Amino acid sequence: MAVPLVDGFGRQVQDLRISVTDRCNFRCTYCMPKEGLHWLPRPDILSFEEIVRVARVFVERFGITSVRLTGGEPTVRAHLPALVEQLAALGVELSMTTNGASLAGLAGPLRRAGLHRVTVSCDSLRPGRFAEITGRDMLGQVLAGIDAAVASGLQPVKLNSVVVRGVNDDEVVDLARFGRERGVEVRFIEFMPLDASGQWSAGKVVASAEVVARINEAYPLEPLTHGPEPAERFRYLDGAGTVGVVASVTRPFCASCDRVRLTAEGALRSCLFAVREADLRAILRGGGSDDDLAQAIADEVWHKWAGHSIGKVGFVRPPRSMSQIGG
Ligand code: SAM
Ligand code: SF4
């Protein structure tokens, strides 16, 4: 029988985020250095079999209900639908976060393999600016990917936009309008100090409160009840859908955080900003049993921090970038 996976502060973990690769075909300035990162050698990355085994232990032993595939860019991992098929068989709510560039071809196969929902990251609707942010002139492919995701029946399709002061903060209303027109919920994310190149500064963070105020001026909003999910959600008063903000920096949601992350090489991280991790790959490849995995998972979760301390004196940047942790 499954037992709840609870940390030292009484929070229950429900959501497992799996980085299926550390590789990425984009170079988003807020995530990765321009020159890219050193990719992990192939043998260091968990196989599909290993990923599924860890996920199965989370589901069978701890009753985890939600699994999200991320990266790096998950769609650059070969044969992704085959992994989705095996994870879907575990009976969890299965979702993916992607840059969307390959979705035009992959949305249908992923949907048929059992993927339920998808979040596409897109920070600008202006081709030149999009290329500057991502290092790739691929806005057209991403927009086609969003359309393909909607058409394939993935439900819901959401959009993530990281807002950076002086980079794309003048596009908040345009992005919100895009979401209204396409029937997708846009979630505006505050810039976090996980960019690897050390460009982050408090001055580049656009507070979610400012984002909401700007959208509200153009399209009046009313708040929806704020549940355990990190996004604070709002409804357009004219009935044209919903929009969300993720105030990770200005209003951290650590007190209700229910997620853990598995990196591409099998390290379990209980917080985005964790400086310690559990090496599940060593157990997987060292002949460890499911009991050994469950014990290591429970130990790591027990040490989950009360919360991060961005902006405070004791804050330590984790040695990994967002692309190496998975968003
Ligand atoms: N490559 C996929 C993508 O871009 O959606 C999945 C991995 S990416 C690391 C996951 C999410 O993290 C994306 O929505 C991205 O915008 C967000 N992200 C990356 N760096 C960030 C940062 N420094 N602050 C806030 N969000 C960030
Ligand atoms: Fe790649 Fe996603 Fe990071 Fe952009 S945000 S560099 S697409 S991992």
C-alpha cells in the first residue's frame, strides 16, 4: 500500500518532474550561457527503463499522482513517445514542458502515446526578439507547435512566459492577448537566479503584481481561488479565459510546494535551489532494490527546505542552471 511522501515540514509530495535530457536546441539567455553547456555523456543519462522504474516506485510506494517531463528540451530525446507510453501506463496525470519547436510533428504521436497536457514556453511574439532571447530564429515553428498541440487534443495547452525587465516586459499585454485569442492560458513567470551565466539581478525581476496590473488595465480580471498550485490564476471578466502568474521571487509558494525533481543523470532534488541531491542512479546501477530506492527518496524528501531565500543574505545559487534541473 502507498504511504504519503511527506517532508520534515509536513508537506506532501505529489508531483514528480523528470528531466529526460540535459540537452537543448535553444540557448535562452535567462536559462543557459550563449555558448551552451557541456552535455552529459550519453551513458550518464538514465535509460527509459531506469526512468520508468523510478517513476513506478514514486507511484506504487508513495501514491504520486502527477508526472511532468521536462529538460533541457524533452523533445530532443529520441523516441520520446515510447517513454510517454510506458509512463502513461502507471496511471498518472502526465504532462510536459517544452520549447515547442518540435511540437508540430510530435504533438499527435505524444498525445496518442498517452500524454495529457502540455506547457509551451514562449517569451516573445516578435521574431527578432524571439531569436535574441532563444538564440534560434524559430518563432514560426513554436507557434505552429502550439496550434498542433491544441489540434491534437492535448488538454490544457498552456504557455509559459518568463518576464525580464528591459527584455520583454513591454510584451505582457500582447502575450496575454495571444493567449485569449488561441484559448490557451498564459502564465507569466518571474525571472529566477538560475540562469547559469549569472545575469540575474533583482532589478531584472518584474513582479507578478505589476504584470497583473498591466493586463487588468487592458482586459479587466478577477482572481480565482488560489489552490496549492504555484500559479495565481485570474479570469478575464469578458469570459475570454484565464491567465496566471508565478511569483516565485516576490511571493514564494514554498509553504505549499508539492514537487520534487529527477535530473537527467538520476539525481533527486527536493527544491529548485537545493544544494544537496540524492544519487538514485548509483542505486539503480549498483543493483539496489525498490526498497533501497524508496528509502533514498524518503530521506531526500525529509530534508526538503522550508523555502528558498532569494534576495536574502544567506542565499546560495545552486551550481546547476535551470536547464540542468528542469523547470
Ligand atoms: N526546454 C523546456 C522549456 O523551455 O519549456 C523545458 C525546460 S525549461 C528549463 C522549463 C521552464 O523553465 C521554461 O518555461 C523556462 O521558461 C523556465 N525557466 C528557465 N530559466 C528560468 C529562469 N531563470 N527563471 C524562471 N524561469 C526559467
Ligand atoms: Fe532550453 Fe528550455 Fe532552457 Fe530555453 S528554457 S534554454 S528551451 S531548457
